[in-house]
Amino acid sequence: MIWLVDLGDNSAWVCVLRRLYHDAASPCGRDIATWPRLRQFTKYYQIFRTQPASAVSTPNTVIFDLDGTLVDTAPDLAAALRAVLGARGLAGPSDEEVRPMIGGGAALMVRRAFEAARPDPEDREIEAAVADFLDEYRANLSVRSRPFPGVIEALDWLTARKTRLGVCTNKFEAFSVTLLRDLKLDHYFGSVLGGDSLPVRKPDGGHILGVIRALGAAPEESIMIGDSATDVEAARNTGIPVVLVSHGYTPVPAAELGADAVIDSCAELPETLAQFG
């Protein structure tokens, strides 16, 4: 069977199609594993085909948060927390329960997990647990973590139009770089700055500004894509617009956090970013 797909002059979709078959173990059409990817291509092509990369005016620089925005890291974070708390005779959070705990760095997340399991944990106990958590998570940070639907297609589209892309996250830089590499996302980004990369971190605007400068860009041509109140505050402190995804890690719905726009998937980025071009 031969598939003929008319992409017109939208070179971005050539990149997307290549990506969809990038990991195929055998020629497309022969490997049954490629069919879900073909269906995914068809779904996102319907969304993106009216937004050719060459015809859309969008910000030249897009800065992404990592956890909850680009990648669903909750399963691996929850597993590491369960291992650490379980070793202390406590019940750790489920994959769903951990989501509102994420954000603000590892120490705060560990404290939130302890407080959910037992009131008033001691500071020295938290400090020891944080060290154990980092060891556990370092060894298993990409076991079940995956990009959210629409992320790879959006990154391909942005890359095809030569948009500068960066990551600004409160996750440790080494963990962030390793996670992106394991998920084959690292090549999209010209700069990745974690919570330990600079003397400041989100919500301080200097964190986002550091990524923008590393990309050789300016704030007036940049936009932040995140999932939390921290991302909104950091963007405001930088003086740039901010778009939130609704599927992120926040105890307060994204629609109530005061972002300039809220989207349900990164597949909506071409149309949404055009509002800021």
C-alpha cells in the first residue's frame, strides 16, 4: 500500500512526517507500530495545515517551561517520592496526587509530599529525604515521562520557521538536559537553564531573561509557554507575554491564573502565537 500526502508548500509538515516515522523499526507501512503515529500525523495535520510556517507571524523566540508543559513527568516524580517515603514507612503520592505538588523545585515537592503523609515533618528529616529523592529520581527520570500530545509537532513547526527555542525550568539543569536528551527533544533547544543555573530562578524574571540572552534574543520578541502561577509571575517580571497549557501541574486552574492565553494542547500554538506576532 502506498500513501500519497499532499503537503503543499508547508515544509514544516515534511519535518513532522519525518519525525513521526523516526523511530520505526521497519519501513513505514510494514511495521504495525507506525499506524498509531500515522493517525497522529493525520490529526495534527488537520490542525496545522492551515498555518504554513512561512505564512504565520509569531514571536521570534519561544521559551518553554518543562514539567507539566512540554513533558508529563508526574509518573517518574511520583515513583521516586513513593520510594523515598516508603523507605520511611509513609505512603507516597499517586501519579495524580503528585501533580499539584510539582513546581518550585525538588525540596518544596518533597516537603509537600511529606506534609500530605504526616503533619509537621522535621526540617532535618526533609533535608535527608531530598537527598534520597534526588538519587532515586536521577536514576529513573525518564522511565515513564513522555512529551504531551502535540508537543513534538509544535516544536517541529516552530523549528521549521527558524524560531529560537529555549527551556526555563526550576528543575535542576542536569536533570533537565538528561530528560530532554532521553526523550530526543534536546536538539530543538538552543538554551536550557534550570533552577540551579543562575543565582535566581522563576518567578524571578532574571531566569527567563537569562534564557533569552543565551539565545541571542530580546524580551520584546519573546513569549513564555508554561503551566503555573510561577510561570505567569516570571513572565510578568520579565515583561513578556505568557501562554499557559491547561494540562499542567497547578492546584489552581490555568484559566484563573491571569495568563494572556490558555490552550489545551501545544497543537494550538500556531494559531495562538499569531496573536502575539
